[in-house]
Amino acid sequence: EQAASSSSTSSSSASAIAASTSSNGDQKGMVVRVRHSMGMKRINLEAKETVRDLKRKISKELKFPMTRMKLQVGPIALERDGQTCSELLEHGQIINLKVGAPKRVASKEHRKDGNQKKRPSKKRKGQGPEVFHWEGKSPAEIACNLRLANGSGTGDSRSISDAGERIYMETMAEHRMKAAESDKYKIVELLDPSDFTSSAVSRGKKYLMVDFSWGRKKHKEVAALYDDATLRGIILEMVKTHTTRRRITVKSSLKVIGARAASMFSPPLFWSVCHLYPNQEVREAFEDLIVEAIETMIKEEKEAV
């Protein structure tokens, strides 16, 4: 009887301990430590809370967005938000927190009617036509500026010092020459609207819209249009600095104001010759103008004597 009573007592006590353990286990929580970039933070967790609840508490305490959190225990990542923390973590365990960079989202502008407003596309560098304005108020001033531009002046030289700029100018000069020689260009006259008046249309300065190509390269430029008198005056002033009665050479003048030099240092002069003398090759047109300027200079010197 004593043995039976002792066995029944032990079994009842064991069942009571198991019941108390299970009941305590249901109510038992844990404390985990979250290591982040600014230090360490303790987080209290209940037994039934999930990884999503853990992230919510971290977000509330540390002000990190849940969508950018990456939790990791050793080599194991806590990726399943619905999994219970008690199945993955132990009391006092350290969790490493990494916060990812925010995703760049293109901002959208909406009109009052609800339709999305499209932003104007940014133009790439060099996409618009390059504009070459008048290079002086008179033929003498234009000639002086051209002499300084190509470094042939006797005063302050403005010769190109940047190697990259020189290469670009030489490349563009070659493209202009090749386009003019192969007749792969189109010129349209324009009138500067800032100088346009209803009472005197002729006072407006004229420009040339030039589309030209060489190889696969297509270019568009806007250049000032020099009339025939201005053009001849510029060449005459340039010739006077490189030709005398004792040394009459067309070759020296061509180096300064020929087609090649004009295509590099004065696109307005180059395209004006192409536009005003369409039936001639550009090199021949410049050479004829230079010869005529030399004859005019010699005639003026004889008359002066």
C-alpha cells in the first residue's frame, strides 16, 4: 500500500510540474540584443511574436524603415517575416542589423486634372547649333580680330593654347572643308529677330543656318552672313598685312585668309564665301578674291604715290 501510494504521488507531482512548465513556457518571453551602426539595443520579445513583430519594434525604437532592414544571426538571415522568433532565437542572442540604401524613384509631377506631367528632356551637350556672330563692326575690325585669333597679329596674340580646343577646331575645320568640297551642305538665310523692325527690314543682320556632314558626322551651325562688300573688305585688310609691292605672293595670303584658315578661325567668312559663290570651288573662290585684293592694294598704292 505504501509503494502504491508513493508511486501515485510521484506521478501526480510529475504531471503537475509538466503542466506548470508548459504554462510557464507559454508566457515566457526573451530579450535579444540588436547590433546596429550606432551601437547596441535591447528588444523585449514575447514567445509568439514573429520576425515581422521584431522588425516593427526595431523600427519604432531606432527609426529605421522596415523595408530596408536586413536581420542576421551569425551566417543565418532572418528572411521569413511570418516565422516565430522563439523557433529561431534564444534569450540574450545578438542580432546583426544592416540597413540598405534607399531606392531611387523618379519623382512624378501631376497636373490638376490628374494626368502625369512630362518633364522636358535635357539636351545633351553640343546638341544645339553653334552660333558664330559678327566678329566686328567693320571690315578692318573683323580683319584685326582674325589676325589675333590665328596668332598672326603683331600685338596681343590669342593663339590657341589648349591642345584639346585646337584639336576640336582643326577637326571642325576639316569637316567644313570636306563638306564644301563634296557639296554636302545646305544653307538657309535667316534674319536676326532682335534687329528686325517693321519699318526697315533691311537693317536686320542676316545669318546663315548651315547643315553639313562629312562621313557619319552631321553638324548644324548658325553663322553671320557677310555681304559681298564686307567680305572683300575683310580680305583686302588681311592681304595688306602680308603682301607688299616688293613681295607679292598669293601663297602667304592664303595661309592667313585662305579657305583652310577661314574654315578654322572664321566660320562666318567661310560660309559667306560658299553662299555668295556657289558655282565655284571654295578654294578657287578664296584665291580669286585674294588676287583681286592684291591688285586693288597695288592700285591704291600707285594712286597714293
